[in-house]
Amino acid sequence: MKACSTMQLPTYDDVIAAAARIEGHAHRTPVLQSATAQARWGAQFFFKCENFQRMGAFKFRGAFNALSKFDAAQRKAGAIAFSSGNHAQAVALSARMLGMPAVIVMPQDAPAAKLAATRGYGAEVVLYDRFTEDREALTQRLAAERGMTLVPPYDHPDVIAGQGTAAKELFEETGALDRLYICLGGGGLTSGSALAARALAPKCKVYGVEPEAGDDGLQSLRAGRIVRIATPKTIADGAQTQYLGEYTFGIIRRDVDDILTVSDAQLVEAMRFFAERMKMVVEPTGCLSFAGACKALEEKPPAKGERIGIIVSGGNVDLARYAELLAAR
Ligand SMILES: *Cc1c(COP(=O)(O)O)cnc(C)c1O
């Protein structure tokens, strides 16, 4: 564990540099509004729709930024990551676009659709047994053998800076906002967004939202140190992280106002709202931010004319699973 005093946290300047690197490669995703949401909640919402990002989630931003910074030797050997979710596809696609090899370490029992999607982006998938093998050790060994550079899903300055570009684009489009809600797993998106918020809208309240069952972020903020939990049971599979990172926690404790939690039922409500009212497929994890905002507004109605930013983080969900979740009442 690195000591905080020697750890150089990324800054908003790094977000600006990341924005220049991803320009023309990542989509500048739309910012949508909803009259229904405004009528129902009494606040003006600005939804930054990363469900429309390349490969369907904001993770492309951080991965592309990190891989863009590789030197010639790193590019030749390529990138390696372990993930069964959106980070896998983000690294695979970024590597293909930058013309370098990629290895993704995934569990044998990962959904077939995810394996296929990752291979579809041209990555080599290495499978491991979740019950008998240590994926970090396996990944480290492969990285050493092949000289590949490991790209972590959230706790890396280049990844954090890349994720921060979504909020940067949002504020550039909307001007200052009163509050910003962000989906929180390991904290890459939340910490990057907080860097952008502090620079572009210093008075904006910044909230990370995590699943009730996986409230390690909230516990960490309260305790003032990184608290580790067992893998939480929640439909928000992108936020089943057990702990925040050193970098992400360093930024979150400094720049984030608070962390909220929502139940799986509240996530499904938000998912239904997006489908019914905004005609958008949003994955359960991508619903955290809006579900958190709705919960906060129910507890305390907004002041007149409040303007609220919502980062909708992704839209990758198995359609059979999606239908099942929406059908259950
Ligand atoms: C990874 C992910 C998150 C959580 O992001 P962190 O940077 O780990 O906090 C949220 N939503 C989606 C769709 C994701 O893929």
C-alpha cells in the first residue's frame, strides 16, 4: 500500500489532457432532459447518457486514455486486464483501435455474451476457474511473461482522468449545476467526475451512489479509511466492488460531498423510468445515480429551480435479464 503523502493524485489538468486524447475516438454523448422527471420531482435534470458511449459504457474513456499513453514498447506488447464486465470490452476495443494486442482474463463461467463481445473486439480471452485460481496472480504472471501492461478498472490516474471527461462534457454543455449524482463502484467514475465538478462548478454538490448491499464506499467515507466488504449481492453487477482504490478514495474523501445508497427495487424503478419515459435501455448499475437522486428528492424536496446532473453510466444488460427485471413488480 502506497502512503498518501507520496501518492500523486490526478488533477483536472489530467482530465483536460485525457479529453484531448479521446477526442474523435470516443463519442461525445448526448445530454438529455425529461419533462416528466421535471414535473414529478420538481427539479431540472440533465442526463449525461454514457449508455450511448462506444461499447455501451463510460469505461471506454478511461481505457482509451490509459492505452493512448503507452510508449512504443508497451504498445508492441499490448494491454492486459481482468474483468468480466464493461472494463473488459473497453480495453479490448481501445486496444484494437490503437492497433495493439490485448489479453482479458475472465472467469470460465462468465456469461457467453460477454465472452463473445470481448472476443468480438479482437481480444484474446484467457479463462480461469473462480473457485480454484487467483485471477490477480494469473494476470500478473501473464503480464510478466508477455511484457504486457496491466490496466486496472478504476484505481489508476489515467483511468480516473479519462472517466472524468464525461462530467467535463456535461458541465461544458449545461454550465454550473446545483448537484451531480454518479454511479459508484470502485470510484473511477466518481473521482474523475468530482475533479471536473470542482474545477467547473465549485459549488455543485457531488454525490456517489452505490448499492445498499455494497456500501463499502459509504463506510469508507465515514471511517476515513478504505473499508473492505465481501462481494455484495445486488443486481448492479458493475458496482459489486469490495473496496475503493487508493487514488479513488483519496479524491472522493476530498472532493465528494456524500455517498448515498439505493436498494435493488429502487434501481428497477429507475430502469423502468428510463425505458418508459426516455426510451433508453440502461443497465442496473447505470441506474444508481438517478435512483439516488430520486431517493434524496423524496426525502427532501428540491429548492425552486434546482438543476441536477445525472451520469447514466452504461446500457449493457442481457435482454432476457432486462425483461425479467422490468416484468417483476
Ligand atoms: C464500472 C461501472 C460503474 C462503476 O464505476 P467505478 O469507476 O468502478 O466506480 C458504474 N456503471 C457502469 C455501467 C460500469 O460499467
